[in-house]
Amino acid sequence: MGTSVTGAAPAPEASPTPLDRVVPAPASVAPAGSPYRITRGTHIRVDDSRENRRVGEYLAKILRPSTGYRLPVTAHGDGGIRLRLAKGSFGAEGYRLDSGRKGVTITAAETAGLFHGVQTLRQLLPASVEKDSAQPGPWLVAGGTITDTPRYGWRGAMLDVSRHFFTVDQVKRYIDQLALYKINKLHLHLSDDQGWRIAVDSWPRLAAYGGSTQVGGGPGGFYTKADYKEIVRYAASRYLEVVPEIDMPGHTNAALASYAGLNCDGVAPPLYTGTEVGFSSLCVGKEITYDFVDDVIREVAALTPGKYLHIGGDEAHSTSHEDYVTFMDRVQPIVAKYGKTVVGWHQLTGATPAKGALAQYWGLDSTGAEEKAQVAQAAQSGTGLILSPADRVYLDMKYTKDTPLGLSWAGYVEVKRSYDWDPGAYLPGVPTGAVRGVEAPLWTETIEDSGHIEYMAFPRLPGVAELGWSPAGTHDWERYKVRLAAQAERWNALGIEWYRSPQVPWGSAGR
């Protein structure tokens, strides 16, 4: 005999996502009380400032398609979702999220903190909130308080647009993915042997000719000044600062091919579409070299509102040590002249880093003690460090020997390996305060489209973001892998292509 469903008890309502399920892990979590439910009557209340309203509109734009609700952004009313600026011990990027039956309030000292709080709120809602069509809900936010400030001020991701060129829209897509995990620096590798990607009015052939190809011989491309400004603007709207890199004195074949006079022998080499490194060098003894550097830095600095300009400096194997030191002594003051702070790969510590300069370490666990000691000595003398160990956080390293994309010169880097290290204790002899943060570079010898970017970045990128944001005391692989697994449904909803690492208990989302 069948059982009638008439009068049957309703199915139990889905529980809200626990407050501690967020990536990066918040500094402090205190669950308490009833959840808040977003409904047709919810509005988003903001302080009456343009920046604050922008964050409110950003949140509304995420929530409206999936909830189907109007969610007006207003400076008046009570309850609902409130974004509030107030004095407190939040720093420039911290926030507090309070949730209860009557509403959710995100409080911060600066709008960057409100924006990061919004990313936390996104993760507390069901993953289907990310979809661009109406979903059933319910839209519950667990009750309690999250208080959160970042461990490090530099939480970066680098995209190499030189080996393969990526369009403005492709870069914007990556920016949106970075913002979800509170990344705050986008380092763009704009020049290399295989392509020059930024228009420079005073040296027009750099982009027109030097940007006309890429690895494998494709058409390449470059950013006009308007394109670059649009990337900078969009990144700023997601609270990421763009750090442009013009790599020199090596990795310069695209420039050398564009202008014969930059070569010591006055002969321009052919354009290069291979993947070898270390064969090119600007001519350190020629005065035209410094005219060129001055013009390029002046124009790129004028387009870049951020504080930093990256001058590369790695793998200058065709430049003698003496010439390298001479070159860096000439070039670093040019960066300062145009109001920027020098960033360079850690080989810069083999010269004399300018006061306030940052060195980006990309060595391996197995890098020799002498090289590590040179970096540590610079750190002891005041040079700040960004940590990007290649066998930990280079997103272009293969996960395993079977990974269809990427390289393996630094070894295979599975998800656990990329997460399971402490930036504060990584390099011996480095003062704790010298470590400014972490950055995950993605070199693109084998990366050709957004799907490739995503497959190599996810699921490793969120772990690097957590190393940069979360207190050291929250760091635990066994707990992290469970939180990471919970992100997969969100990636699916966002249409992100990702690697199903066997180290993570993905559940049904990984099928």
C-alpha cells in the first residue's frame, strides 16, 4: 500500500555554511545565534560615499541574478545587509562581519576591508549564489561574528602575458577570481624574450614589432595605453594594485629585436618564439640603454597609480656580474625618479638593492645555502622580501607527471606541497618583519587561454592566498583540505576549470 505525502513533514532546511568554512581562514570566528535570511525585502545599506556605494553595488550585482531579488543599495533603513565604515583596529584591509536574525553588518576602517568582508559573505552563502540565473535558495548566513585582518600586506599573483598574450577580458576574468580569495596585488610580466606587451610612445616598435609574436609563433598582441589603464581601473575596483614588470637586463630579446641600437654590436636579432632563457642582454655600456630605460619607466610609471614597479633582474646569464651591478646602480634611481618603489627578482640582492626595494625570492627548498644567505643578508639590511618559492607556489609547475600543461623544472607541485609551508620561517636568517608577503607566479610557456590559467591556479591559488592572509596558528593541512573541498561547488558555479587533486576530499563536486 502506498504512503500519501499529504501532510508529510517538510524536508529539513539546508543548514547555513559554518563561519569557519571560509578560505582564507579568518583570524577569529565566534558562532552565535540565529542565521540571517536574505529575502525579497532585503536591501543593502551603505554609508553615503561613492566608494562604499561601489562595494554595495558590486555585492548586489553578484546576488541579484541568483536570488532574483531587487536588493536595492541605499543609504537609509535598518536591517538587511549593511556595509559600514568606522574606526577600529581593522587596519587598511581588515573587517568584522556580524550576522544574526535581523541582518548582516560588515564593518571596516577602509573600503578595501569592506570589499574583503564581502568576499567572506559570498563564501558563507550557498555556492549557487554565484550562478547567473535564478536559483531556489534559501539564502542563509550563519549567525555569529568574524573578526579578520591579514597577516601580510602583499598577497600577490603574477600573470606572464609575454610568453603568451592574454586579452584585457581574460585578465579581468583572472582578477575576479583573485579577488574572491583576497589577493591584493596583480603582478603583470609585460616584457620578455618572446613578446613586448605594453605600448611605449617614445619607442613604438617595442609593441608594434616586439609584440607581434609569442611562444610557438602565434600572433601575440599588446596593450594600448587605454587597454592597460582599463586593466588598472578594473583591478582597483576589486582592490588589487597592479605591479607592472619590465624585465631587464636579461629577458629582453623582444626589445633587442625591435631596436638594433640597443645591441652592443648594433645588429638586431630575430624575434624569438622558443622557451630557452638567459641568452639576451641589454648593452650595459651604451648610453642609449639608459635613455631607453628612462623612457619606458617614465611612461609605464605614468600609467600606474600603484606604488611599485618591477624591474625583473633574473636569469641575466649573458650579463657579467660587474655589468649587472653597474646596470642596477643606474636603473634603480630611475625608478625612484618617477615616484615608484623598486621590486626585483631575488638576484637583485647580488647587486645593491635601493633603499626600500623589495626582492622577490623564487628559489627552491634545495637552493644553495650561499644564495639563500645572500638574500637573508639583504633582508637583514632592510630589503623587504616577497616569497615565491618555485617548488611551492609557481602555478605553472605540473601537479604530477601526467598534468597536460605546465613545466617540471622545479619538480611536481601538488596541492598539499603548495600549501604546507610557512612564509615566516621559510628562509633561514631572515628577520620576521622583512617578509612582506607571498606571491603565486604563473608563467605561460604552455598556457594559452583562460581555461589553462584556471586549471593551473585552482586549487593551488586559494592556498597561497591563505598563506598570505591567515594567522600562522590557523595553518593545518588536514583542516584546510576540508575547507578547500567546499570551494569546488563555487568554482563549478562560476564556470572555473580546475584540477581534481586526489589529495582533497572533493565529494560530489569533483565528479
